[in-house]
Amino acid sequence: MLQDITINITDREGITHEVLAPTDMNMSIMELVRAYELVPEGTIGICGGMAMCASCQCYVLNEVKLPEKSAEEEAMLQEAFNVKDNSRLGCQIHITEAIGGLKIELAPET
């Protein structure tokens, strides 16, 4: 049976939120951030989750096994600002039981 998992998200103001994420709705981290209203509306997921804008860039802060980056995600991150070695696009990280305990920090807007 699928269950909710806990994810820690540090917002752009530096506040960490421990949120419950459903594993049965095919949501991404970007959609989770929107659902919890952790950023102002219109500042994340501008491309609709197509890996084309990097507005949902985040930094992975712990050793949770994530799926490999797609070629599209790699290409977008090469063009984005504030990219670090642990950068990922939140729209490309889907919520599954395997990522329970994930800790991320949202990248700055600009």
C-alpha cells in the first residue's frame, strides 16, 4: 500500500518545512512546493514541469537515491543560474516511497 512520505524543504527565505508528500498522486517536488504554497505563485514551475525553465531548481542536501538526470534536465541545468553539483529540477523528481526523507533547498529565484 502506498503511503505519504516526509520531505524537508528549505524555502528561499531559509525556513525549513517538514511536509507530507503523497506517493499515490504522481506528483513532483515542484508540484509539492506549489501545493504547500512555499513560494509566491508564479515563481516556480513556470514551464509547467517540462524541464524548460529551471524555476524549480533545488539543491539536494542528503544522500537519498534519486533517478538519474535526463538529457533534458542536464541541458537545462547547464543554462540555469546558481547551479551547484547537487542541483536538480524539482519537476523531474517524482514523489515515490524511495525518496522518503529527502532534504532539499530551493535555489534562489535569480
